[in-house]
Amino acid sequence: MRKTFACFFSMLFLFSHLEASPRHPRVTVNVPMRDGTELPTDIYLPSSEARDLPCILLRSPNGRDWHYAKIADFVHAGYAVAIQDTRNGIDAEGKMLPFIADGWGPLQDGYDTVQWLAECEYCNGKVGTYGVSALGITQHLLAPCQPPNLHCQHIGTAASSIFDHAIFNGGQLRKNQVEKWLGSYGNDPAALHKVILLSQSPEFRQLFNTSNVAHKVDVPAIHHGGWYDTFLQGTIDGFVSRQHGGGVGAKGEQKLIIGPWTHHWPDQNDLGDFKVPKAGMHAPVDFSAMGWFDFHLKGVENGIKDLPAVTYYVMGPFDESPSSGNVWRSADTWPVPSIPMAFYLDVGGRLVEESAPALQGRASFIHDPNDPVPTLGGHNLFLQAGPVDQKPIEERKDVVVFTSQPLTEDLEITGALEAIITLSTDQEDTDVAVRLCDVYPDGRSILISDGIQRLADHHSVDEENVAHKPHEVDVNLGTTSIVFAKGHRIRLSISSSNYPRFSVNPNHRQDPKSSGPHITAHNTIHLGGVTGSRLILPAVRRGNTALVGPFAGPAKPNA
């Protein structure tokens, strides 16, 4: 009998704690959308009697249950938290492409959800949105709909233009990411084919480009990301478009934080061949969602509104050897002031800064689609991400390498990176794949950023006459902030593949419905002269001297 009572009270204790735990929603409701579809939504409350609370909304295309750990603190702090399955999340057969009903089109599920929550008994009419990755994308798509009761957003590591930031780059498909990403949302084997076909329509692509409708956004937001996050540019573009072109309530009211992180920080602190540097583990400012929501939804004066518009980490040597890098800085705007510094590709594999080499030359390589250059690190979602040594691929015959002399002083660059490569090919199409590396004194060639550009998709290329004609191709290498330390060298490597990060170009103008035959291309980089190939870096400081802006002169830490 004593054992029975002990068991009974143990079970009672367990159930009382389960009932009070945010792991179990107080109620699950089906929120109606304008077309009659109902989306299951878990609502978490501090107590069963709680009503009229500020509400935090998470909209997820990949399930509700696994998010509870992320919101426990909000519930304990007196918020109602709603976690909703988007249409893709409730489609067991995977026939609904993610995000298609989450924007400002005929279906506006985000708008309908915010307004329903604002009017329900659990909410006091103030709603903020929260989440990273896919949950950040649903936030981007929601904001231009202008639900009257949306007060703020906290957006992490998210694409603000799905096709431009998540699916394509330089006209080439982000193969590994897209295949695994779509596969995680359903079982439709035709999903990838659908995406490729839909991408051929500029009108359809614009339905997911939130930067173009930033003027319709009227709420403040925090945008945070990492220098090695796959959606880094989406984070930056989302901030910039709203900060400078947003509507009343959004313009000038955005915050941007970028650290030395991958997509999976802070759950994972791996950074390619390294770990996140000690100085980069945490930002020097509190950009927490709790502080942001306390201010905008509860009116708590906590100073978060006065944070710098931009807080960013300037990377340095990842082995944390001495340099002026591995520090945090702040700025009033983005991009920060810089000057374009050109490094020219020269014969003999040299990368020279002084001026365009007068002597013209060539560097040739082949591209065999059956033997692509493998991906080693970079801005990846499912592959290893971060700064990884590129020496294994730089020794290949289908990779051409250009390296500077050792730097005589630190060089700090912050902003957009660009490689202008004059290239000719003997086929009707090929890719220009470029990697920017920091070469350490011990010979390691550490990837900083990369990019790709398909010739057939480049604005300068005449579709009727590609073969054998030199084309000046702009390759977007993304954005970064790093100090190339004294004694290090800058390296640019060029090939025609980066697989499986990107699809392999078969060197002909393929029908998107068919891969077609693979043809080996013989490609030539043109060096020297006024049209010579070059790397353009956004220089901010050299040694102890700031090159531009109000701090030109001796560098001021964290200026």
C-alpha cells in the first residue's frame, strides 16, 4: 500500500511539472486562413489562467514540436508563444512547395495568423515574430503584408530573397543545399524540377524577393547572421533594404549583427578547420530576442533601441596568431566606408597590387564535368562550413592559382568582394568558379569566401557567340570582414566547378529538363592590359592607418 501511494504521488508530481513546463502547449488551435485552410498552432502560456499577454509567433515549415526548447524563457517571462505549422509542414505528401503561401500574394497566411492571434483571448493585441533559418524566411515574407498588430521581428540567418540567396548563385544551382533542403520538407520527387522551372519566370522569382517590397515593411527588426552562413547575403540585404528603403516604423529602425559563425551557431561552434575564436563567441552588445521583445512588446526601457545600427566582427587569423583582427566593430550604416583595392592576376601565378601588368599573358585549364573540383568548406548548410584549407584542390591541374607576396603590414577589408575574370572557352558555356584564400606562413590556404558565375547567365555574354571569344565576367564573391595579417599572402584560385556546393556545368546550354551530355571545355584566363583579370577588395585599414571615413588615420579599436 505504501508503495502504491508513493507511486501515486510521484505521478502527481510528474504531471504537475509537465503541466507547468513550456514543453507542452496549453492549447492547440486550428487557425483559419482566408481560403478556409486551418493551420495547427500550439500556444504556450505561463499558466492555464493567463490571458491578454504580448504574443511571440514562430511559423515553421518543418514541424512544431522541436522548437519548444527555444521558447521556454519567453513563456517564463510572461509571453504567450504560438508555434504554427505552415502549409508545407502539414502536407504529409510533400506536394506543397515551402513558403508559397507565406508572402504577400493571394494567400497571406502570415498576415491571417498575426491578426487571429491579436484578437484571441490569450493575446493583448501586440505580436512579435521570432526564428532563424526557415522561420526567419517566413518572417521576411510576412512583413510586407503589413498586419496592423505586428510590432517587431527578430530574424536570424535567413534568406530575404529565396531564389537569390538560397537556391541560385551566379546563375548556377546550389545543388547540395537545394536537394537536401527540399527533401527535408516533403516527399515530392519532382520538387527540384518544379523549382528549376519556376526559376525561369522572373515574375515568380520576384514573389519571394522581399528587398523589392521593403517600402511596405513598417516594423523594426534585428537581423543576425554569420560570415560563413549560407544565408549571409540574405541577412545583409534584408537589413539594408529595410534600413534605407523601409516604410515608416522600419526605416532607420533595423539592427544588424554579424559574427564569425556558420549557419548552426550557437548550437555548434565548429568553424571549418577551426573553432569560433574566443573573442567571437559572443557579441559585445545584447541583441537577444528577449530584450528586443521586452522593449517593443512590453515597453521596458532597456537601452536596446540605442544599439549601434551595425555590429560586426572583423575576423583575423583563425589560429588566433597576432594581428589587428579578431575584434568587434560598430557602424552607423552598411556597407561601411572602404576603398576598392585591386590585385591583378599576372603571369607565373602572381597576384600583384601595384598596377595592371603591361605584359599580357594567358593561363589555361580544362573543365571535365565528369571530374569536378570538390567543395571544401565555405558558406554551406549541410556540407562542412567555414574556413577550410584548400591546398588539396589547389594542386589539381584544373585549378589555376594566383598568390601575392607576403604582406608587409595588416590589411583589413570589410564589404563586398569581386573578381573580374576575362575568360574564353572553346565550348558554348562553362562556369567561372573563384575562391579567395588567406595563405598562412606555414602554407595553409584558408578559404575566406567563394563565388561562381555561369557564362550563359552573365549579362555581358552574347548568347549566339560564346565559344573562343574573351568575356569579362564579374564573379560575386560575397561579403566578409577580415584582416589579412602581416606575413600572410592573398590567394585567388580559379576553376570551373565547386561540387557539390554548385551543380556541374556540362559546358553546353542545357535544357533544364535534361542534363544532356558532358563535354570537356578548354578555358583560358586573359592576363594583363586594361582588360586584365583582377580581384577587387574593399580596403578599410592598412597597418595602423584607417583609409577612409571619419576615423582616417591611426586605427581606433572598435571604432
